[in-house]
Amino acid sequence: MCGIVGYIGEEQAAPILLDGLAKLEYRGYDSAGMAIYDGEKINIQKSMGRLKVLSELTHDGSTMPGCIGIGHTRWATHGEPSDANAHPHFNESKTIAVVHNGIIENYVKLKKKLTDKGYQFLSETDTEVVAHLLDYYYKKNEEKPDRIIETITKVMHRVEGSYALGIIFQDQPDRVYALRKDSPLIVGKGAHGNLIASDVPAVLKYTRDVYFIDNEEIACLTKEEISFFNSDGESIEKTSKRIDWDINAAEKGGYEHFLLKEMYEQPKTVRDTLNPRIKDGQIVIEELGMTDEEICAINRIHIVACGSAYHTGVTAKYIMEGLARIPVEVDLASEFRYRNPILQKNDLVIIISQSGETADSLAALREAKEQGITTLGIVNVVGSSIAREADRVMYTWAGPEISVATTKAYSAQLIAHYLLAIHFAKVKGMITDEKVADMITELKALPAQIEMLLANKEKIQKMANRYVGAKDVFFIGRGIDYAIGLEGSLKLKEISYIHSEAYAAGELKHGTISLIEEGTLVISLVTQKDLYLKTISNIVEVRSRGAVVFAVTNEDNTEIEKNADYVIYVPQTNKYFTNSLAIVPLQLFAYYVSIGRGCDVDKPRNLAKSVTVE
């Protein structure tokens, strides 16, 4: 969740930290703080509220001089949002400062032991335990030549849970330390200084050379050098990666919100994810690294993901089973481990995550690997934990996605599923070369079709203006349309705070229809031709009970106008690809409803972009 950033170099640290934190504010925004070493002591400033409060408090960092510092933007887990609970946290003498992303699971036990030793706590957070524990071992290791690394490794062995930590010591004024376990952390090597951060966008302005820190590794940064150690304090070598993201992709670029910008980037995202995998009229997924024999041997696919990524998995189930005839199970990552899943030798577990750091998805990946099952990660962030730990990886080329609510990463994940399903079906002999060629043609048409839908937004805006006061909205659909409804409902509820639910339309009579009353908005997805009539019958059912129906359907389904109050048509495409088109008006609808309600669409309350704690 939370975002951390650190800097050591030749420039003033505070403005760089504030800039980096602004790029990470999607990770948490209930409080923020910085600790800066000014040449004599560590100065700490923190405040409840958005980052701009801290920026104003420090006059954009000008009141906190110094070239070494760490900063934090918080998403509360332990302790309510407050100045006291904001990071950085520190020892009693304020000679050690710590910023933390993650959860220390045994902090109650550690806190009691430290309290018994005379340590006093000023906050309700688990992180303050780390600051005092560092103080305890630092004093205990006073005579040791490698005192700092010895102290840090001792703390690593004592704490349980997940963490990415940035640390500065007052009597080590030329170093910043960082370490991680199950929470994301990168180190950037710049021309005029070095940085740590939770995510790549925070460092793109200063460097493109990035080290991805593995679990239980320590980084020591000076102005000129970066050193790495394992949890035993032994020196290790690491290789940096070059980040090719366009720096402008992490900026608003004239759009009012990142969410709107990222919606309009979907055509490019689809092209970027699609085009490298189509060569000479064939689908070629080189990074997959699976032979035809391995693909043909797949017994069952388990798709595991959270949130919107889970919704793409629901769509993928229909497509993979329909085209390749491989049985597919779709699991919420947070449930996968705890149901003791039955995994067999020739199964394939697909883990989907935009960030590649989602805690529950990582845990599911490790569960599958422990059972000896082949894993495939579909991720957006190069070098992320899932990308490194999965047996195979398939990247979605969406670039940085800043808004908490996903749009373009969702679209890229859909494309990855389409390509996999077609490729597997072709290898297994389930579809002909002619069918593959037709589907490739339709895939290539998707970016232009998405552009057309985005350009014709006026009708969506008018409809959204009518429903800014809605209290309940229901989405219905059958088959892939049900999967589209799941994502449309999530978009609406997470950014507008309107209660919204998606239902398989055939389930209406099993209880849900009792919730329909006069004026209730029902959004119906009707893109699967073989299910038109059945879904229209469901529309008739809800309208007869007073519902107002907004339908999203194909261009040839004009008969639906007799039964729906509002209709948005999407271009014709293969029935398996309709999600890529039908989701666009639902994204726009959610956006304009939220704007009408005065919501912060980029940073919805209580949510963070990357869920790196369970």
C-alpha cells in the first residue's frame, strides 16, 4: 500500500522526495512525511492529509535543507490517520528515522518486549516498533565493525510480516539504507545521486537504471555507490535494468485526471500489447517459452487474481474453454490458498497483476510453485516480484498506470488472454489457420474501434448527469457479458461511491429482482448473439418492476430499443472480444458520474493502487 522514497546525492533532498511522493500518492494519501539530515541532525516533518499539506507546510521542501532524506505517503493499516501515526517514525532521540510499507505481524509481541526495556511509543503503528528495535540493536552492536548491517539483519530476523523499509542514521550521514520482504522496493542509480522508491514512476525523472530488490535483501546507498547484502550480511551482486517507459506516461499530459488520460491511452495500450505478438500473420508469444507438447499436455488452467484482474480472468475462462477446450477455474487470490486447491501435475496456474506485487496473488503463486505446478505471470511491471518468481511471464505493455481505478491495464490484460487462448487453441488443433487469420484481423481492428467509442462520449455524459444521485445500480449480463458487468460495476462503485452490484442475468429470479424498484438503474450488457433473447427477457422483467434500463449492445441489435430506455452501440467484433469494446462506455459512465458527484476519481477514499499487504 504505502509509498516510500529516499534520496542521497548532490541536490537538495526534500524537493526530490516531494516529487517522488507525488508520483506515489496513488499508493496512499491519508498522511505524508519526510526526514531530512541537514548536516547536524535529522529533521522530521509530517502531517495528516494529502501530500499537498506537507508540501505547503515545508514550503515545497525549502524549509528542510539537506541532501539525504526519506519520505512516505501513507495508507493506514495500524492506527487511524493522524500526525502521530504518519511516517517517518523514529527512536526516542530522533537519531534513527524509518519509513515503512507493509505490516509487521508480530508487532504486539515486539512492542511489549521493547516497552519492558523502557522504550516509549508515541504512535499506534506497527512501524514504530522497527525504529525502536533498530535503536536497541544499534546500541547493542556498538563495538562491531559492521555495526549497521549487523543491526539491520538482526531486525530482519526478529520481525515477521511484510516490509519495505527506508532508514537513515544520524551518525551515518553519508548513507541511506533500504530492505524488503514481500513489499515492493526499487533502487535507482542516478547521475547526481541515488534513490529508493516503492515504484518506478517515482524515479523516472532522475534515472532509468533501476535495481529490483529481492526478498530479504538490503541496499546501502551513498552519493556515488550502491551496495547490496543478503539477510546474513554478506555482500551480493545485482544487475540493473533499463526502464524504457516514456516519462510523460506518468504525467497528466493536459488531462484533468489520470483516469481520463489512461482511458484515452487504451487504443495505444492495446496496440503495444498486441503488435509484438503478431508476426507474419501468426500469433507468436516468444516470452511464453512453452513448447507445443507442453501446451497440449495442459490438463487444467487455474487463473488467480484480485479486483479488475480477476474480472479479466472470468472473461478468459469463457474464451479459453470456448476456443482451446481447456477446463479453467478462476479464483480470487485471497481465497486460493485457503481452500486447499487441488492442483495436478499438468495444470497451469496463471497469476494476473498489474503491479506484479499484489500480496495475495504473490502468495498464490508461491503456493502453486511449492506444489510443483507450472506458473505463468501476466504482469505490467517489468522486474516485479511476480515477473521474477513465475516460471513464465507475459508482459502487458500498458506503461505506468497512476489512477487507482484501472482502465488501460485491464484492457491490456484482456489482450493477453485473447492471444493466449488463440495460441493454445491453434496448437491443440481446435481452430483452423483461416479462423486464426480472421481473429487476428478483428484483434487489429480493436484500437480504432476503442478510439471511436471514446470519441462519442456526449451521450454517455448526458446519461451520467441524470444518475449522479443514484443510490443503487445493478449490472446484468450472461456469459462474457456477466464478466463485463463485474468490471463495470467495480468501476462505478470504487470511484463514485454508489452502491453497485453485478449479477448473472439468469440469477435475477433467485432473489436479486426483489431489489428492483421504481427508478432503479439497471445496466444490461447484451453483446453475445446467442444470448440476446434470454437477456432481453431479463430486461423486460426488471422494466416491468420500474427499473430504468441502460443497454450496451452490438450495432446489429437495434430491436433492443423497444425494451431499453437508453442504448449504446459498440462496433461488431468477434464474440470473444466484446469485453474490450463494451467496457469503454461503462468506464466513461463511471467517470462522469463521479465527476458530477465531486469525487476524487484518481484517489478514491480508502483505496490504494497496489495492495501489497494481505
